[in-house]
Amino acid sequence: MFPRHTRRLPLAAAALLALGGALTTGAWSGRGEATQPHRPERITPVPSAAGTSTPLTRYAIQSTAKVGDSAAAVSSPGYPARDWYPAGPRSTVLAALLANGVYPDPFRSTNQRQIPRADFEVPWWYRSDFAVEDTARRTFLDFSGVVSAADVYVNGRLVAPASRVTGAYTRHELDITPLVRQGTNTVAFRVRPNDPNRDLTMGWLDWLQPPPDRNMGLVRDVLVRRGGPVALRDAHVVTKLAMPSLATADLTVRAQVRNDTGSTVTTQVTGSVGGTRFARTVTLGAHESKTLSFSPADVPGLHLTRPKVWWPAGMGGQPLYGLDLTATVAGTPSDTAHESFGIRDVRAPLNADGARQYRVNGRPLLVKGGGWSPDEFLRWDRAYTEDRLKYALDLGLNTLRLEGHLEPDEFFDLADRYGLLALPGWECCDKWEGDVNPNGSGEPWSAADHTVARASMAAEAARLRDHPSVLSFLIGSDAAPDATIEKGYLDALEAADWPVPVIPAASDTSSPRLGDSGMKMTGPYDWVPPGYWYAKREGGATGFNSETSAGPSIPTLDTLRRMMTPAELDTLWKDPDARQYHRSPSVTFGTLKIYDEALTGRYGAPTGLADYVRKAQLATYETVRAQFESYQRNATDSDRPATGVVHWMFNSGWPSLHWQLTDRYLDQNGAYFGAKKANEPLHVQFSYDDRSIVVVNNRPAPVRGLTARATLFDPDGTRRFDQSAGGVAVNGGGAHATALTLPPSEDGPARTRLLRLVLTDAAGREVSRNVYWLSTRPDTLDWSDTTWYYTPTTEYADLTGLASMARVPVSATAVTRASEGVSTTTVTLRHHGSGKTPALLTDVDVVGAEGRPVLPVRWSDNQVSLWPGESVTLTATYRTADLRGSAPGVRVSGWNTPETTVPAG
């Protein structure tokens, strides 16, 4: 096996920047811009009610290089934190400095390179004040998400050293009851610098230019928990769904009950699930803990008939249940717990070919996924996250893989609600694989690292186990754990009642107890032609490919102009050998040479930036579409079927030139619409390997009486072949049927052809249309020289005939309706040309002020192709507020369509 990632390039040393006075903090808008929100209270009020958990909402941060006072002073109430920077409740150091305007937009050009890394090679202080009125309650600090480690102080006292509070995923509960006073209290974290090669935290590998602070900071909530003498912890529900009938489900409720006093205590624990109530009285000795379990054996109501079963999107609904627990002592509430959960069954056996085959509630699942990236600076924005999840659904994806960078709880809450599956796991190549990946850059583990790893696994298992959206956990990425590491992980998972499959690695390897992974990580990660995906070898459509794509994904002109200077844009299209800062820090992926050579070889040399971008949209559309189409066509094969594919990646943590289906600003390029077309519910597609025309039915129900029509044209519109096949029937759930096969060659001088596929239902209504640009000279792959990241192409398909297509007009009329903050623009496109030439890949944008696209937006369809006399009606849905008070317009452009903008009011 070849290594996927290369060692990161060292960043240049920079001079120390003197940090000035405190500036106004800003909240992140999700688009790399700072807004000015309502400022939270400087002191967080903490209620006295038992069972409350209050996040600290405001911090002040400063470099220890700028603070000469003692830790006791810094962590005491009333400390004058002058010239400190305000920070939000989940903030890295650099995220806070960016919000305070210390540095210019790091997403623009090479601005990030100018941020001095030396500023983040010393610890930083985080301090926050909270107020309590009732000191009779017990008080705890409950937190995770410290990157990389921190000494924790409360009211001038050290309560936990960094040797105990280390690792981004470990969870900590610190009893601070003896230190809490009435009125103002102070919590202070002295956060240590992060090094992903030395710390079990998180890094970025070759995804993007790593942030200069390496994400040091507090990236999850720090909670102040209040309670009485008895605490409830580790509450969860173990579900067992009857298979294959789904007719019943058994629920087992478990929770730890803990006596936090030095005396014997009797407590009553009451609970409810789905209308079923239960209770038990427990006596606990001093500081004793017990695990309570309620099952159908003692609570018959926990045996459900006709349970509400949770399904992935497109397969059924997403109902959720709630668990509520209360512990009382002498009739007074002492603590409470609440958990949401779903009922579903996930299995992932190896098929006859050794590939991992997921089944959800007994039905086979072809995983169609994308690699998820958080914001580069780990800034959490719920609305922005929700927008991206809706995009994933719009693309027909069902799974998002999180390689490290495991998002906050709200991410999984949203995934549960929308039916998007999550595939979390540890990341590759850095400290997480320091003992097992000789090609990585991580340091070997110490005994302390094993402890941190087990604690990380235990914490994430407890956090994720009740989320029905979680499909599996990958305890390895490029490399599987050895026996010692695997045992630590599996023991933690077992103790947490982990409910879904555990996979040893995302690559084709094995671990001692779990055995073979059933996955492959054979690439590609750089450009390959669309026909590549149909070969049942390397990254082609067989088995489960955990991360793969044709690499570069050139954004729209709108995005490119936001992220790069005019000089950089000039280099982008002129110089394939140029280092592209916005591609990757990796030597392997530092330039666009492979991609640019293919673009020129297939479409012709670009004549300018706009020509480069329009060719890139066609090139990305066709490769992404073929990737998903090939895997879904091969999903039901009897020989080496395709079982899953994860496009690497779904999105990027910053404005990028590669590995994305949607860009940083939520604009949509050829990659987006290529994926959307491939994954539409009822779909007609062309096979690059055997020229078959296949109908794929991703809907649950079968469909009958379809007609598939295939027509081949020269670029000027001359028809060369036309054939229809009626009476096509396709079962549901991802089944496919071959409608017809194109002949091996067609008459005519043109090497470039257009293939139009139209699928109509029994009533003659068009239900799917798909247009390909093909060549009578296919791309030729040099399989023998395949590397870990791509397979070379020795001869390119000839698509240069597209350049000769006449310019044709496409008119547009549009109208917009708004209701409850949501606008819908309906656009009708018409091809009025008098000749035969079609309008290829016509793109539509809703634009607002200054002609900028309104984003995010969800289109019914886009990048459509029209023949003379044809028309199509499209709809776009977006937030009215994103027009920013301007009247909407519709901008129309395309491969051979002049750009026009029409009003859409």
C-alpha cells in the first residue's frame, strides 16, 4: 500500500507580533467574515437548579508572554484583564484574534502566511467569570475539546494540571464545590501549544494550509453543572430492533448513580421513555457509584410494538425518542439527565469479495458520501453547518465521513434530524498513527498516550452512541491499530455499549481482533478521466472506497475573485507548474500540473481566465458525475459489487482549489451539479466502459413503463444516432436496468460528440435528462504506472470540438415569491436559436447587490443543456435576508451562451 499523505511542509518562521489593546469581538458568519453580534454578559449567571448545565459564554484570552502575573492572580475574581482579547465560548486562539480584527482575512490570497507562528508557541490564558447565589449545591466543571492540554485553575487554585487535562477528545469532570463562593467565581485555563505530531488532538495533513496556531484553544463548551448529593451520569439507551420484521424493539435504559457525599444516601431514580414510566430506589454508601439498568424484564413498557424506526434520508422517516431521568433525595431533585435517541439496526458484514457492505434495518445501503471538513479555525456556526448538511441532501448523498475533527453535539443532532449518516473516526498520519504508520509524521506513543487514547475513545463513544445518524466508528484511517491500541479502543467501546460496527481502518488493512477492514484507500486523489471509475481495479467502482476523487475542483469565477488577487488569477490559468497556495501544503498536491495538462489535452489550451474556468466546470462535472454513476451502477453486481464511495471531499475548511463538491462560500460549481445529476432519485446514465444506457432507481418503490431515448449529435447539432427503448422497469432501492446500448462507433468526421439521454414515464413526462460530451478517441490510462494518488493518462479524449460550437442565445424570464423569510425564484430558460446547435451546460445564478450570487441556494436543477426550441423551468430557494435588501436578478451563462442578467422581482 502507498501512503496517502505526505509530510507537511515546514512553515516559515515569522517575527513575533506585539498584540495591542482589546478590540471589539465579532461572531463568525460562516463565510470568513466578521459580524458584530450582541455582546454576551461578562459574567455568566449560573442557576441553582439541580441538573442544570450552563456553558461559559465569554472568555478573555492573552498570551502568557504578555502576562507577568501569577496563575493564582490571573485565576482570581476581580483580576484586571486589561488589553486581553474577548473570545467566544468555543474558540481557538487564532479564531479569537481574527474576530478581533488583529489580522486581515486569512482566506484571501496568502494573508495567512503573514500571521506569525511564533505567537502560538507559548501557552495562552483563557479566563471566564461565572456567578452563583446558592453554594449549597455541588458544582462541577464538565468539558472536553482542549487543544492540546491545559492547567485548570478556579478562584486562584490549581484544580487539574495539564498532565491530566490533555487531548482534544478526552472528557473531564472536575468537582469544584469546595472552591465555589457566592457571587463571582473565576475559571482559568492555561492552554498549551498544539502539535498534531506529538499530541492526540487534530491536524490538517494535506487538506489545507495549516493554521499558524494549530488550533490551540477551547473548541467545545465548558459547562458549569449544578447538583445535589446524588449525581446522574452516563445515561443512555440500548436498543434492539427485531430483524427483519421491525415489528418490535426492546429498550434498555442505563445510567450511573453516584453519591457525592461522605454519608450513606437513599435516592429514588424515576424515568420515562415514550410514555413509559419507571422508578427504582437505591441506597448508596459514601462516594459509592452504581449502574442502574431498566429493561423489558422489569419494565414491560420498554418492549415496544410497532416502534418508530429511524431511517437514513430517502429510505424513510427520522423519528426520535427521548429519555428523561431524575434522581431525588428526600423528595428534593438532586440531578436530571436527558438523552435523545433513535431506533435502528446497523450491520456491516464483509461480502463474498471481502468488501464492507452496510445494511440499515435489514436493507442494503450503498454509501454515497463525502469527506466533511470543519472550518479551518474550528469556528462553530450552526446555521452554516445546517446549510452544508442541506447541500449534502440536495446532492443525494447519504453519508459524511469525519476523519478526526469530530464536530460538536449539534452536528450530530442535525444529522439525526435530516437523516444524514455520519462515519466518524480517528485521523491518519500524525500522532494518532504514530505507532503504526511508518509513512506518517506522528511520534511514537508513550504509556501516557495510551491512557489518553482510551479516554478519548470512551468519551466519544459515550457522546455519539445514542445518535442514530452514526453509522460506524473507524478506529484507524490509513493504518489500523496494533493489538495494544486496538484493545484500549475496543474495551472503551464495549464499556460504553457501543451499538454499531467498529471498523479497524479506512484502508485495506486489518487489526488483530476486528480482522479485515473491508475498505480500500486506493485513490485517486488527483485528476483521472471519467472512464477510470468504471474499471474494477484501483479506485474504480468495486468494493468500498473510503476516500477518493479526481482531485482539483476549480471554483466559480465569483469565488476565485474573492480568494485570489488578479496576479494570482493570472498565474492560475497560465502556469500549471506554479505552486498554488490554495491547493495544499503537500509537495504532491502543490500544483495543478496534472489537472491542467488534462484540461489542455482534452479541451484545448485556455485562452484566458474565464475560458480556463468554463473548461474546468465541464471537466469537473464529468469526472464527479462518473464517479457516483459508476458506483451506483455496480452496486448490485454479482461480481465484486460496489458497496460504498466517499468523495474526497464534500467541502473544504477554507477557499480551496481541490477536494470539494461545494466551496467555502457555498457556491456551486461543476462538481456540485455533476454529483447532483448523478444521484437524482430516478436517473438515466451512460456507461463509459460498455456504452450501455442504464436507468437507476434510488426511490424506494419500483417503477414501470419508462422510455429511455439516446441521441448522439455532432457539436454543431447534426444528429448521428437516435434510439429509444420502451417498457423499461426498475425495482426500487438503488436497482438498475439496462435500457439499450450504443453502437461501438458512429459515422461522421467529428471526434467530439454530444449524447443526450432523456427518460420519460408512462405518461410521457420527462423525469430525467442527462447530457454527455464524448470523444470517438477515448482516454487511455497507463495502469502499470499507477501511484497512490492517480493513474496517468497517456492519450486524451478529443473534446476540442466543443470549442467550435456556435454561440447561441438562451432567454430567461424569472419571478420571485417570498414567504416567512424564504424566497423562491422560478426561472424559465428558452433556447431561441434558429440553427441546430444546442446550448451546453447553461448555468443560472440568483444575484443580488453588485451582481454577487445569493448563497446558499438550492436549485431544482442547474447547468442544463437545451436544444433549439426547448425550454426548462428551474426553481431556486434561498433566505430572503441573503439578498441584503436588493432586488433579485438572474444571471445566465454557459459553455456557448453569452452572459445575460434579467430582473427576477
